[in-house]
Amino acid sequence: MPALILDGTKIAQDIRGEVAAEVKTMAAAGVRPGLAVVLVGHNPASEIYVRGKVKACEEVGLYSEKLTPPETATTAELLALVEDLNRRDNIDGILVQLPLPAQVDAKRVLMAVDPAKDVDGFHPVNVGFLSTQRPGLVPCTPAGVIEILKRSNIPIAGREAVVVGRSDIVGKPAAMLLLNANATVTVCHSKTHDLPGVCRRAEILVAAIGRSGMITHDFVKPGATVIDVGMNTITDPAEFQRFFAGNAKREEAFRKKGSTLIGDVHPEVAAIAGALTPVPGGVGPLTIAMLMFNTVKAAKMRRGSRVPELSRV
Ligand code: GUN
């Protein structure tokens, strides 16, 4: 039986609806949460992501502000900008879009963000809160992975979870969230011996590597839930054929656009997995939905009010 396809677009819409309702309640009390997005220079992918974030704010009723320092911005200039945002009362969330230009000390800039406004959950204070199970701001993409599992009624507690990739943005926080939800967690990386064998132990497999279609059928236990966090662009027709030969819909889109999006999971995995997130339309839409949620959460935490729960398990 082919895998159940987990519809991230639908789940993200549900969450955005819940956030919009919360924003409305807050508006009645005279509070409008605000998000500041800092986009340095003109990275085309970052420009698209930031446009999506600002648009989502409008849709759920949040105040948003885009700040666009030039490509030549220095660490000192960005620190001054972040410190100004830290002080402003109408800004509840600050997001510095990555990557930053090479001359900027990115770690220093991210460290300067007030942890109470760190809607990316990247500040070491929030990383510490997550690892010690205290309330804080959780990175958006890993939080989205957990929402997909919970809202699809896929049990986590007591199950074998394998995370491939150990980035600070996805792999490590995803592993921590799964551990906090009582999974038995293994984190794999480029030095892991017998990667397919370790992955085959997984009842929940999270792929966050950044390599097109690397997770093939021999990495997957039949019936496993596979969460594909990869977002890779293919432009080479030969590579396209290797993954999507015979997929008429994809072929037409590829001919028109000259590129297609593929995750870290090979399409053949759909025949063996129990459930699978597609790319596009899986984890991606959750990232923005969780950013909206985090902005409301930050606004509430800063005011000392109760934070709304998303899914409960
Ligand atoms: N660039 C790619 N993904 C992200 C993200 O989740 N947050 C930020 N700030 N930048 C990114």
C-alpha cells in the first residue's frame, strides 16, 4: 500500500486559523503582536522566504515590519539595529533571515536578539530552555515537524525516532523535541557508520540533510513515518530524470520552469513508507505557520499571560 501523504499545507492552514483567532482576541484587549524581519542584501531565496513571512503576518492580523540593510552591512550596524528592535515595545518577535553576508559575525548578531523576542528559537538561552523542558521559543521548522506528527495522530512516545542531520536549526532541535515527547532518539550525520541500517530502525525517520533524494528505499523500515525536511532545487535534466522519470505532472512543470523542488527523500520511498510528507507541501508550510505562532507566544510571554496550546498529546 502506498504511503499516506501528510498534507502540510492543510495542517499549516489550520494552525494559521488558530493563530488568527488568538490575534483577534488579543486585539479586543488592545494588543497587536508585531514581528520584525531583518533581510540583509539580496539573496533571492531569502527574499522569497521573507515575502512569505510578511504576507502570512498580514493574513493572521499581526503587525510586521521588514528591515533591509544593504549587502555591505557590518556586524556593528546589525548589532545596533537588533538592539533598537529589542527596545521597541511594538515589536514582539525579531527574525534575522539567514544566511548573512560573509563579513558579518552571524553568531554575534543572533546572540544579540533578546531571547524573549527570539521567534527563531536560535538563541542559546532558548536552546537551553528546550533541552531542559522549560517554556521558551522553539525553532519553527522542528516545531512544525512535531505538529505534523501530532495532528496526524502518529504516536511518538516510546517509539524509535532517527534524525538524519545535526544542524542547529533543524536536526538538533528536532531530536530534542522528539526526546521531550518520549521517543527513543538517534541522531545521524556524515560520520555515522551504516547509515541505511541505523535509519531502518526508525519508526519515525526525519531527514534534514540537504541532499536531493538521498534517503532511498533501503533506508526505510516498511510502514515507517518519514518526515522530509529537505528543500533542494534540481535544474539538471539528467538528475531530474533519475528521480522523476514517468511522472508526467512533474515533467511538464520542470519543462516550463526549468527547475523542480525535491526533498532529501527519494520518491521511491512512497511505495514502502507508512506515511510521508511531500516536497513541496509537507514541512515547508509549517515553518511559516509556526513563526506566526511563535510571534503570538512571544507577545503573550512578554506580557506574562498564558500561552495558547497548539496540539495536545
Ligand atoms: N534561512 C533558512 N531558514 C531559516 C529560518 O528558519 N530562519 C531564519 N532566520 N533564516 C532562515
